[in-house]
Amino acid sequence: MPLHVFDLPQLYSRPPAYVLLQALESLAVKPISWDSAIENDEEEEDEISEDGIPRYLTGIIKSPLAWIENEVEKEQIWESASMRLSERSGRTAAPSANRTLHIPTTTSSTPTIAIHLYEPSLTSDNLGHKTWSASYLLAKRLPHLLPYLPPLHSYPQNSSTTLAIQAPLPRVLELGAGTGLVGIAFAALFPTHVHLTDLTPIVPNLLTNVLANISHPSSTTTVGTLDWSNLSLAPDTSTSKYAIIVAADPLYSPSHPAWLVNTIGRHLARGAEARVVVELPLREAYMAEIGEFRARMTDLGLWLLVEGEEVGFDDWGSGSMDGRVEVKCWWGVWAWAD
């Protein structure tokens, strides 16, 4: 049975500073894992009903805390209460957060890998600082896409055997990488060279996340800026194209379908084994962009090898009691038609 706000230390009782700080720490909102197994484990911990919590926090922020003599402790209490309140004010008001997501592998000895992502405070200009449901769904789907991708090898990361891979590592490019989940998962699952790209304001945090995670022993990863709207600034690709291009949730502007397809055409290697892997949320507001993207991909000379739909969850805003919003997504694997 969840605890109630009245089970928390009340201001009229003049609790010590450490008691208030402990209570505020217990009210911290953790990012949703989207992993049912992990969520079930967390549900075993003591839960606190949200009824009355915003008012409780506001009361602490408004209180002069006159019985606490230490001014530093007062500031810590006010800051912590403000943080807990912002966590309950929607994703755009939420503070920075750390998220851990579990991705399945192709090996029974290591059935999942944990990927740790840092998400800075979100602004409307930097949507790439949030991990979106389509990225998580695509990262989990990667092992199931092996039959449709160029030959890739997967091995347990803790193998003590030195693996000699004779052929050059397949080159993978992630477009609009955001927090880096898909590219990081690719490099962790398969021996590849993965280049993760996004706009300049997103790249520092993207690099932070890449460095915080362990890749496959034979993989290499790099991070860089790539502006689809100005390909003249992109590196020369005449001798360094990519066997696989991946993108998750890359369309949120009427200009993006043309920019994205032009970028794919510039960077995708020619050949029967080249692939483009995309996952898109089927948001009503962007169905026209999705249709345009698919038409432009066909005009470029690509065709769908396989496609499907799946349902995931996001934590953008509030849509349910646990903060999760159901998201329907479409995924597809493209190849050159000739």
C-alpha cells in the first residue's frame, strides 16, 4: 500500500534538516525505463501516492524554515524541494536526468546489455537531448534485423578469446543521433565502426553518452556534427561512404523529408548490401512528412526489404497514471533497387 503525504515529515512538527532532506530524496522521480522487468522490480520499493505532493513541496519552498539555524541546510532544502516540484511539471520543465535502458543481444550468455544515457534539461530547441521511444524500439530490434543487414558478427563482450576479424569493419552512420541510443547499441552489439551525428548543440552530450558506454571489443565509435540542411559543410564522402545508415524519429519539420533523403543519398554506399534502417513514430501531425519521406526514398532508387509496426511508450507529457504515453511506430529496412 503506498505511503500518503501525511506520512512524510510535516512542517508544523519542525523536523530537523536531515529528516526533510531524506524525505525530499525519497520523492525523486526516476526516468521511466520502458522496461517491464525493471519496472516490476522497482515497484517492490515503497511507493508514495502523488496526491498532495505538489502542495507539500510548495509549502516547503514557501516556508522560511525558521527553526533551522544553518543557512546552507535551508538552501539545500529549498533547492531539493524545487527540484522535486520541477520533476512533476512535465518533461520540458524537468531537470537533467540519467536513464538506463536494457537492450537484448544475440547471445544466451549475455542476454541484455545496459546502456546509460544522460539527458540534459529539455528545451524546444534541443529535442535531441531526450531519448525518444522510437530510438529504444529500434535499438531493441537490431538483433532481429540481422537477416536483412550486411554480414555482421556478434560475440559476448566478456569473451576472453582474441577475435580476428579479417574484413574491414562495416561502417555505420547514425543520423540525428540525439542521446545516441541506437548508435551506442549498434557498437555494443556488433563489431562495427559507428559514426554518430547530430547538430552542433547536441553533439557535446552525445559524446558524453558514447564515452560512458562500453562498445563491442572490436568496435570503434566517433561523434560529429552533420547538418542535413547544408551538406556543403559535410565531409567529402567520395571514398568514405557507409554500408548502413540508421535514423530514429528524425522527422519533425516539413523540411526534414527532403533534407534527410538527400543526406542518405550522399552518404549511403552503392551496392547490394547497403542498407538504411529507419523507425518513425506515427504521429498524426507528421503523417504527411512520413509519406513524403517514403516517396522520396523510392525516387532515390531504394526499396523496402521489410517493414512493420510496433507499439512502445514515451514519457513526453502526461497521458496515463504512470506517466507513460503509448506510441505506435513504423520501422523499415531499405536497399538499393538495382
